[in-house]
Amino acid sequence: MPAIAAGELRLAFAHTERQSRYDLFDVMTTARRDGDGWRLSGRKGMVLHGDSAGRLIVTARTGGAQRDLRGVGVFLVDAGAAGVSRRGYRTVDGQRAAEIELENVRAESVLGNPEDGLPLVDQVVDEAIAALAAEAVGAMQVAHDMTIDYMKTRKQFDRPIGSFQALQHRAADMLVNLEQARSMSYFAAMSVDERDAAERRRAMASVKVQIGRAARFVGQQSIQLHGGIAMTMEYAVGHYFKRLTVNDATFGDADHWLRYLTSQGGLVTAG
């Protein structure tokens, strides 16, 4: 922990697999006992900062079938250990990710119960969703501010384009979506300590739905109202939209979580 706090050590969460999509319980990577430790084999995809991390937090199945809720353990692995191979690449928003293959890799330690580690994963992912919500609101705020400033300075027909009522309506709709997203980010922060895991998950699902849709709307309107300049690499607003797009897809996009809420009967369960 001191090394992490000092910025000397980076960890990466290696969980997603090719077949799992957004289902946290879908794990094919296996962990088998090896004396007093564990050995892991399998493949992980889209591991954020996985090519630069010194340690990997890896989920692996210790028992049960591929999509069972139990039988998933969480392990700490040295990224430079024998049997670990990494292929790094740049993501659309300019960050880094990696495809990681584990071949009979010895884990340094196990985090929590190796037979029932999924609740820990769920909790950490819900906390990450709350953090992503706050980040998305910040990105939307910057995109909105840049758009309003551009509308005040860009002239067409000898007048600022912000003087046209149709564009004012679109900017106002952006503000409404931004403020709704801000409220949901507050809701996420308040809900992250909810002890009832099912209630916490429903809350975070609603956060992902609302903020994902708002981010898409605000990002698209920012591009539209700026015109061609927003598509250039030199102008920042397009990069904010890219980050909002990846933010929405991280740990499940708005459509995924809307389907989840539907399967759970909505935000409120019958008493």
C-alpha cells in the first residue's frame, strides 16, 4: 500500500474475458491448488493499464461452472512472473490497455475467500461506477462550457451562432442532461455504502443508465454545435467525447444496465 500511495506501484484489474461481455460472474480462467498457494491459467482482455502495471488483481474460477456465482477467487499476481504474457495497445480515448495471458502462473496471494470472491468484485465495481459517474459529469461540464463559449464567439451571417434560438434550445437541453447526470453522481456517492448488495447494484445500474445516456447526448451535441473543428485532433472537445464514450462502456453501458433493471423488476422491488 505505501508503494501504491507513493506512485511507485501500479495495479491493474484483470477480470474481463472475451466471452463474458459485462457479466462479472462469467469467468473461465482457472485457479488450482499448488501446495499452500494457487496457480492460474487463462486469458483476460481489456485490462486497463495492464501493460504498465507491476501487479495484477486477477479473478479466476476455483470451482463450479463458467457462469456460477460461487467458485470465483480474487488473486494478486506479479505482472513479471513466469507464465504472464501481455500485449498492450492504445484505447480510443488515448489510455492504455492490454490483453493478458496466464499460463500456470503462481499467485502471490489470494484476496478474501477463494471460493466466494464475487461479492468483493461486485462491491469494488460498484465503487468504481460511482467514481466513473463523477468523472463523466466533469467531462460533460467541460464539453458544455466549451460549446457555450464557442457559440458566443463563432459568427455566421454576421452574428454569433449562439444568438439563434434553435441552437440555444439545444444548449439548454445539454444543460438539463448535465444537471440530471450531476444529481445521479450524487446519488451514486450516497449509495456506494449501501449494505444491501442488491439495492446497491440497482442504484448503480440506474446511475449508469442515466449518466450513459446524458453523456452520449451532451457529447454528440458538443460535436454538432462546434461543427468540423470538433473532429480535429487539436481541439479538446472531441477528446472529451471519446472519454465519455469509453466511460459509458466501462463495467457495462447504459443499454446493458437498462436490461439488468428490467430483469430485476425496476428500481423498486415489491415488498
